Amino acid sequence: MDSQLFWMMLAGIALAGIIYAIVLYNNLIRLKHNVSKAWSNIDVVLRQRHEELPKLVEACRRYMRHEQETLEQVVRARAAVGQAREQRDMAALGSAESSLRAGLGQLFAVAEQYPELRADRAFRHLHDRISGLEDTIADRREFHNESVNRNNIRIETFPDVILARLFGFEAAELLRFESEHTRDVALRPLFDP
């Protein structure tokens, strides 16, 4: 009878261990898929903005005959974002996004010098649409980075690290913008004539 009780307890411990491993594994899978979902959410908005930018550039081109360099900067940055997005290269995407945001900021600042352009309904619509997409990208980037952070913490902490290594779970990469585009803006030059 003692032998039977011992084997039952051993089987119960083994069963509890297996159930615990299954729960850990399922949680790791859930985190991995949350990272993928978060990236997909960013990708959708990047694609929407990618499709809207040529319309904005064309609306501006009709009025801004002397601002070709600014328009070309936006077009080049758009291409770089598209390429990085397709390759899922977070470092390149962060750099390209920084360039595109700078180009759009410059484009919108230059547009202020063209009253006819500011009054154009298509330009205003595109400006508002792209500004809204920029806000959405920022929100989704925050969600993506939070998902990546949770995933990376879990695959590096005990006991999850054992299953993560055993089943080949890998750390995901945060989406970061270049530091020159995240520091405080110098406001004085913007107001000096």
C-alpha cells in the first residue's frame, strides 16, 4: 500500500509538472503571436500612409513649383519606409520613419507659405488624413514595443527560459526612432524671422 501511494504521488507530481509546462508553453505562444499581431497593426497603417503620400505630394506639386527638394525628400523617405516594412527590418524602419516624419514636417511647414495650397480641399483632407495616420502609427508602435517587451522578458526569465530555449523562441526587436528625431525641439529658430 505504501508503494502504491508513492507511485500515485509521483504520477500526480509528474502530471502537475506537465500541466505547468503546457501552460508556460501556451503563454509563450500567445506572447509570440501578440508581437506578430502588433507588427501587423503597424504594417496596415504604414501601407495606408504609403498609399496616401503620393496624393499629398501631387497636390503640393501643383502649387509648390520651387520646393522640389522637399517633395523629393518625402518621396525618397516613403520608398525607404516601404522597403524596410517589406523586409521587416526594425532598425531600418525606425531610421526611415524618422526621415519621413522630418520630411513631412518640413513639407507641412513649407505649405504654410502657399495660401492657395492651404485652401485646397484635397490638400487639407490629405493633411488631416496623414496626420491622423501618424498618430495611429505612434499608438500602434507603443503597443508593438510593449508586446515585444513582454515577450522578451518572458523568454529570458526562469522557468520560461527553459521552454523558450528548448522550443527556439527568439527575442523580438523594438521599433525605435533615431535619437535626433526624439529629442526636444528647439523652438526659438522656428519663431525667428
